[in-house]
Amino acid sequence: MKCRVCRGKAVIDLPRHNASFCPSCFDSYLMDQVWKAIDEFRMFHKSERILIAVSGGKDSLALWDILNRLGYSTIGFHLDLGIGDYSRESTEKTRKFAVDRNLPLHVESLTQEVGASVDSIADLTNRPPCSACGVSKRHLFNRAAKTMDCHVVATGHNLDDEASRLLGNILHWQDGYLEKQNPALPDEGSLVRKVKPLNRLTEKEMAAYAFLKGIDYVVHECPMSVNAKQLFYKKIMNEIEQESPGTKQAFYFGFLDRRSHFYPEKDESTPSFLCRECQSPSYTEICTFCRIRLKVSLAGRDPDSGARS
Ligand code: SF4
Ligand SMILES: [Zn+2]
Ligand SMILES: [Zn+2]
């Protein structure tokens, strides 16, 4: 197997591009894909400070590494979800990555912020764990970005994440989610811009990058994801891709090309309330994150207080 660019020995085969690459040309290809995503969606520029949401997995650590190599000003933000050994290992690997490369990292604990870990919050509030986790992350990432003077929050979602999410959203015609499925969501009032610079790269490509760069990441999936529909949709997308290479990217990029046709840009209304508890923009008097926090605190005071109602 020869590298498409330099004809040297290839180490990775990318059927979707009908190409194989040696380590050095693969690195150039991958950096170029990230650069294209940043440029195409005007995600950020060199004078801006980027908060990177780092979970300890391959994608977010690789994203931090790549943006640092491209010369952007970054700060890592890790949220310890309190999920036993999984979270301990995630926090440890994230800290080690930052220390080894001398990168700034800020760590917060969900248990300290809300009063319980993701699984307990799910139990106490009757929400699926991933929903409680998603609400908490959105709130705490945004708060951290504002506190640390960051202009944008970047996450490590890759092409597989985005394509499987799109499949799920289309299967259930989730218009609200489809409308917002964009690799760059602009600032809205005090909600900081959110971007996904890895949206052109697959899970396999990110794993190859992490391996070639010697990035030590958490290999296990989050234990809460066992029943997550997302994994099922990923499996289906991978089966389709296996039969017909290139379908995943055609599906996702095809949607992005047509997105504004189906969901024309509106003069997006910023939520009109400020949450009574935390002053974040909210469509209700108390934002979802604070409602979760209040329920957990009520349940802590009185286990029979009806936190499950
Ligand atoms: S799988 Fe669910 S609980 Fe685990 S990190 Fe992802 S969103 Fe959070
Ligand atoms: Zn080469
Ligand atoms: Zn609030």
C-alpha cells in the first residue's frame, strides 16, 4: 500500500477518499481538513481565545493538540462527571496531557456544582443520564468560557458523531435539533459561540491521529452510553459506509449544503428571561440547569420530598 502523495509506505487507508497515506502526508491531510472546517464556517480567528471542552477521549485531546499546533490560543476545560473509575481515569488522562504539553487546564466537578454525579442526577430528576449531562455541560461550558474571557467553545465532535446524530434527528423529524445542527453556532446574547472543528474527520482518522501522536486517552466509552441510541445509529452508519464508502460524508455534507433551504436563518430570538437563579438567558423563569440543581438539593434535604414528581 503506497501513499497517494509521496508514494512512500502508507499506514492508513481511507476508502472514502480512495486514498492511502504515510504518517507525514496523513498529518498534512488531517491538519488541512481541520483548517478547512475552521475557514468554511468562520469558526474563530487567531486573536480569539478558545475554550476546548476536553473529556479525556481521543477526539477532544486530539483537537486540543491540533489547535495548539495551528497556533491558536486555547484553554482546556474538563468537567468531572463523577462516574466512578471512568471519570477518575478521564480526569487523570486530561491532566497528564495538559501537564506534558504545558497547556492551561481548568477542571470543575459536577458533583460540586450540582450536588450529585450524572447517574444520581438522572435518578433524582427522572431524566435520562445523557440529558442531565448535556444540560449541565452546556451550562457549565458557557459559564467557564465567559469567566475565562473565551470567545468560543470548541468540542471534539467528529464526522461519525455528526452523521449519526443527523440520522437520529431525521428518523424522528426533530426539527428543533435539525435547525441547530450546524458545526458553528453563533453567539446569542450571553451564550458563547460553539464550534466543532473536527466535523470533516472520521472516528477512525481521529484514532489514527491520536495513535501517531502518542496521545494517551480513555479508550472505554462512558458507562452511561450503553443504551444510548447514538451508538446504534453509528453502527448503522458504519454498516452503510462499509458497503458504500463515502456515504457518511455525502449524507452529512449534503444536509449542511441544504440546511438553510429547509431551515432558513431566522432573526433568532434570544431567550427573553434571565434565569432567576444564575442570570443565564432562559426561556423560563428558572433555567433547566438550575431546575435540576434545585431538584437535587430538595431531594438531598428530604428523600421523600417528591423530587421524582
Ligand atoms: S454518554 Fe451520556 S452521560 Fe456519558 S458523557 Fe456522553 S452525554 Fe454524558
Ligand atoms: Zn506520503
Ligand atoms: Zn439558571
